Amino acid sequence: MDPLVYILDFIVLVGIFSIFSLSLNIEFGFAGLANFGKVAFVLIGAYTYTLLSNINVPFFLCLIAGAIASAIIGFFVSLPTLKLREDYLAIVVLAFGEILKIIVKSEGWIAGGVWGTPVYPAISIAGSSTRLDMAINIALVYVCLFLSFLLLQLLTNSPYGRVIRAIREDEVAAEALGKNRAKYRAQVFALGSAIAGLGGGLFAQYLQFIDPYMFAPMLTFTIWIMVLLGGPANNWGALLGAGMVQLFDRGANIAKDYVTLPIDPGNLQYIIYGVLIILVLLYRPQGLLKESQVKTKAGESIFNGRDFAKNKGD
Amino acid sequence: MVNWAQVFVNSGITGSLYLIGAVGLTLTYGLSKFPNFAHAEFITLGAFFGYIVAEPLGLGLPPSLIVAFLVTGLVGLLCYRVIFQPLSKKGATLIHLMVASIALGLVLRYSIGSIWGWEPLYFKTSWPSFDIGIIRITGLWIWLIFVAITLSIIMHLILVHTRIGKAIRATKSNPELALASGININRVILVTWFIGAGLAAVAGIFRAANTQIWPMTGWDIILPIFAVAILGGIGNFYGSIVAAFIIGLAENLGVVALMTLGLSTSYRIAIAFIILILTLIIRPEGLAMLFRRS
């Protein structure tokens, strides 16, 4: 295999997974929503993209439609659980992902059922080389990543971002300040789902093939590892986590050709992932990059940072 | 023509399986205050332990149930002691505990996969089947119903009449007060994890003997089991008995409806999901209010 293509492929996938981890980060990191069914919204984006591009809709409209479809469905799925504890959302969304997978598996007319279906690439130039295709994909993915990142960075550093963090930290206090918890949670969940849907569309057009087995719960937990490792509630952390996990994935894939292990490497990889999550949660729950403190002019003039609160606590 | 008598018998069998699977989940969920997603892997693990005792060792069903109960119970207890208790002490949030349980599930599932492989295994024991009128029932199903009933009676007696049962109920309803009354709530929670994982193993053996056994055995039925726990009211044993049979009945009626409509019967799992959603919309506390005592 062409080493350059291998590296370019890696760059594209890091970009796509960064979009996924950013979308989980706004939900879990900033708003404290446990989305255990991220894969469902990736799936919706991917299938919407595929179905629309098959009837010759321009690619950017397919991507936007995937994001909107994910947002709408995400909104309705989260609706019954918004006023309840976080665990109900986790269970419902996890279950929803499984049901959605069963639907696309058993309904052959949607997109080939279990057999899957080929997907047209977003931008194809007649007679182009693999390298050029990769370069085009990098441009497309990284434009989408940049726009998502910019949006989330602006949003989380705005008053809106402070409200959702406040709800995550203490929902009673936030409600006492007149912030409607359910409304903010629904908005954040829809936004996170939209970004996941966008990533799903990019994923489908890059791989040029989709089938239901690609959207296993394992994909959700890979994204969770990225966010937990990189640093929840830190958008840079989400990018770092996506890069690191992809790198580990590649490293493991290369290593297994050279190292013989008593355990099948396919199984070992997920055992390591599981152990890694538990260790991170036990010893460094804030991830590699910590959440940056909220800085506002008013806050500085009143408390002079957090020192005031700390001294008082001691 | 639908054989309704058979549908109701099947509902009872499905309900019995879900009940055995859900009791452990609902107890640990109620006392530790987080849903243990690795419960699915306790089911799978128990199925494999049971398989070893029943098939390669050839000891039959009853010893396999007992051995799997004890060994898996011990695994569950260790998992709580090594992972969840330290996490709770460090002040982990609900989401962190849930993620940790998913991670534990991954470790267990893929460890099982690397030990026993991903090819489905089957219990080779053939069970005699009896025809009672238009109803057909196998020896395995009789065992399942017998175990479910025995379990319900034993659990009831434990919860109402023994010290540990009273401690479990006290810890569930008010941990601080239980602690203040001199109940060692850590030990109580450890006991529920032992019982919970042990019962998951029993459910796993029946599920595996009825269908197949592979690393996803538990995951295949975790959704209805969660639906039972939530419909019954989290931590509520009596509620989960009623909920298990409601969901068992709904699933079997649903299968009839799906076949009549010409849809795939793999949607049967969606029926539990619909009940779960309806519970959350209408009555998030489940059937708990029907049973004051627990």
C-alpha cells in the first residue's frame, strides 16, 4: 500500500472522529448528558446522506439534511427523559441505537438491509488518483471540522455555554436562576446529534459503503474513550482524544503483524480500551486537558478568580 | 390460526426469564444508585460457567445453576469492590459510574470472547417435551418456571424476614438513615452485588440452553431486562415480578402481531423499548407505588 495514502487515510479518519468526539463533548462534557447511543445519530446522518445522494441531491445538501434529520430525531428521542435523572437518557438512547440498527438490518428496501449499499463520494473528479481523492476528502472533512469546532468554541464560551455548565454542576441552582433545564438539555442534545449526523454523512461518503454492522455500539464507546481521555468539557481535548485513539488503533494494527500474543488482538484491543476507561475514571477523571475556567470581567472584579472561594472553603 | 393458550404459556416463560435476569439489576440499581450495564456480561459469564459444568463436565442442570450462581456472584462482588466502590468513594458522578460499568462490560465481553471464542455454542442436552392439550412445554421450561417461582418465594422471605433483607430494604429507601441505625451499608451493597450477579448467571444459563451461547448472550436480552427494572420501579422486587410478566406477555402478543402484519420478528425487542418509553412518559417511578412495602 502507498504509504502516503495510508497517512492521508489516517488524517481523514482523525478528522471525522474529531467531529464525532466534539459532538459528544458538547453533550457529555459541557451539559452532562450521557449519550450512550451516539452511533444512532451517526447512522442517521450516514443513511440520510446515502439515500439522498442516490437521487442526485448535491452533496452539501445531503450533509446538511443528515445533520437536520439527526437533530430532529435526537430531539424526540431525548424528550421523554429530559426532566428525569441522567441514567434514563443513557438507557433510552442506548436502546434506541439498537432498535435503529435492527430496523436498517431487517428493512432491505431502505439501503440494502444487512448487505449494505455503496455510497457515492461527495466530490469525484473523473480519472483522479487515490491520492487526489484523499486530498479532496481531507479538505472537505477539515472544513466541516473547522466549522463545527468554531461553532462549539464560540457557543461554549458564551453565556449559553455557562448556563449549560451551570445546569451540569447544579441543576437546582440553575433552575432557581430561572434556567429551564429541560429546554437547554433538548437544545444541546439536538445540536450534538446534528454534528454527529454531519460526521456520519462524511463517514459514509468517505468509506463509499455502509451496512448496519458498521454502526455497532462499539463505535459509541470508541467516541466516549476519545472524550474521556482527551478531557471532557474541553474542545481541544476532544480533538486530542480523537487523534490519540486513532493513533493507538493504527499502532495496534501494525503491531499485531509483528508481535504474537496469547490473546487474539481483536479482543485484546477492546479489553485494553475497557481497562483504560476505568483507569482514567479512577485516576484522572478530568482527562488530559482540563476544563478551562470561565473568565468574565464581572467574575474577575467580584471574586478575583477562584481564590476567594478556595480560601473561604479552607 | 393463533394458538392463544400457547402464547400465554410462552409469555409466562419469557416473563420468568426476564424476572430472574432483572431482579439482580434492579437491586444493584436501587442500592448503588446507578444502572450497571455490565449486568449483560454477568448474564453471559454465568451462561459460560453453567455450560462448562453442564456439558463438558456433564453434571446436568441443577449443579450448573448452583456453581454459576456462586462463581458469577463472586465475580460481581469483586467487580463492585475493585471498581465501583473506589469510584464512589472518590466522588464519581452518576455518568462516570455508568461509563465505568460499560467499560467493565467491554473487558468481560472481550475476555469471554478470547477465552471461548465468538462461535455460538449449544447445550446438547435434549429436553423431553410434553403436550398438554394444545400446549407444548419442554422440561427446560418447567425448570425455568420452577426456578422463577422458587426464587420469588426465597427473595420474598429474605427481604421480609431476615436481617440482611431488612437491611437491604432500609439501605434502598434511605442510605443515610440506614447508616445512622448501625447498618453496614457497604456490606449490604456487596451482598446485593453478589446476589444480583448470581441471579444474572441463572438467567444466562436458561437463555443459553434455550437458544445459543456466545459473548453477546447477555447483550441480546439486556434491553427487556432494563425495561422490566424501570417498569417495576428501580430497586423494587415486587414491582419487577409484575413488570416481567407484563413485558413477557407484550412481547409474545407483539410477535403474533408482527407475524400477522408480515414484519420481521426481530422487532420483538422494540416492544420492550416502547414499554420503556411509555413508562418514562407516563409514570417514571414505575409500578413501585403499587407496592408500599418494598
